[in-house]
Amino acid sequence: MDFGILKQALAGVLSKLDHLNLNDNPYFADDPSAERIALFIFENLKQDNPDLPIAAVDVFESNSSMARYCPGGSIPGF
């Protein structure tokens, strides 16, 4: 995978969240959690770039706190 392509795709998705109050976005109205942000990023990456081989999205809240979205609940081989 060309990480330049991944970086560009991720930048496009993150631009939808940058400098916004998540509570004002209907997608996050009831749950602006890290888990929901991971789901949003995953869904938008796959929708905008269906050929990207994305298995999961991790969102770090701090060095010791992370939320992961992975369809099916686990990543094969991990």
C-alpha cells in the first residue's frame, strides 16, 4: 500500500472533523465518543476509497486510552 494514498485519504476524512464542535454534527449528536469517531473515520474512508485495504481504525485519547473500530470485532492475525 502506498502510504501517500492512505495519508491523502485520511486527510480528506479528518478535514470533515477539523476545527468543529462534534456536538453540532448530527452524526455525533448523541455520542461524541472516541468509539464513534473511529466508526466515522472507518465508514468515511471506506465510502470515499472503497479499494483501500483498511481493517480497523484506532483513535487515541491519550497514551494509555484508545478506541478501535473493527468490523466483526477483531482483526485477523492480531
